[in-house]
Amino acid sequence: MQTKKDLDYYKKLRYKVIVQPEYYENEKWFIAYCNELGKYSCRGEGETYEEAVKNFEKEKESFIEYLYKNNKNIPEPENYESKEYSGNINIRMNPDLHAILAENAKLKGISLNQYIIFLLTQNVTLDAVSREFGSRFDHFIQDFNSIANEYMRNRIQYNKSLIFENKKRIERLESKLDDSIRLGYGLTG
């Protein structure tokens, strides 16, 4: 039979805290939570990253006390370091984005796989820096993402216009070919 651990044990558990910005109309705030206790069950909110984490820690303590006093299950932190990952993922994406990624990889002289790993690593690093510096870095991330999104929209639009131009060229060439064939067979009309 497993013995129940005391309340102090549970209060001292260190969970991986996730902080996300939330937006509604012109308002912005941060929420902090951990997956084990539930995003909507136990969370902290604040105007800054730091305030959200501080409020989460207070809420976590109250939430764990509630669970303990009511003999509810208190999930322990997941040990992320002990999980094994294969290193393989399968992702679906828009074909235009796929084409742009492949083109950019080719321009850099690396494989598409290496290029996607580079982009993911870059984004994870930006997220880590954002968490470290909180809201002070948030505006930079928003500006960076706006610029990146605008670039992607422009690239997609540019690729669509190239496809349209090439389609028109092919139609003109087909028309010239048809004219040449008609003239060659004396089918002028």
C-alpha cells in the first residue's frame, strides 16, 4: 500500500511553467500554467511575464492545498528529461510554403530538412530569450513575426504571379505553335 505524501512535499514540487501572451482587442496580458495541473484549472495572469509567473505560484499553492484537503489526485511534474524522442516528425503545410522553404534551402545550399531544423531552432531560441527577458523582448518578437509574415505573404503572392506569367507565356507559345502547324499544313483560315 502506497503511503500518502505530506502537503509540504506537494507544495515543493517544481513544475515546468508555460507562459503565453493573450490578446483581446487592444489588450494584452500573460497567462502562466503547467500542463500537469491544467491550463484552465490552475493558472496565473498578469500584465507582465513575471507577474503571471508570480501569480501562478500563488495559485498553484492554493490549488494543491485544495486537492490535498479534498483527497484528490495531485499530479506530479512530468520528467521531460527522461522522455525519449525519435527525432522524426511528420508535418503538413501549405504547398506554397513548402515550395518557398525548398527554394530557400536550395539557395542556402542545404537540404530542406536541415533548413527546417535551422528555422525551428531559431524560433525556439527566440522563445527562450522571450521567456528570459519577458515583456521587454515581446515587442521585438511581434515586430519580427510581422516582418516574417509579410515576407511570406509577399513570396506567396510573387510565386503566384510567376505561375500566372508562365501560364500566359505557355498559352502564347501554344498559340504560335498552332499557327505554325496550320501554316505548315496550309490550313490558314
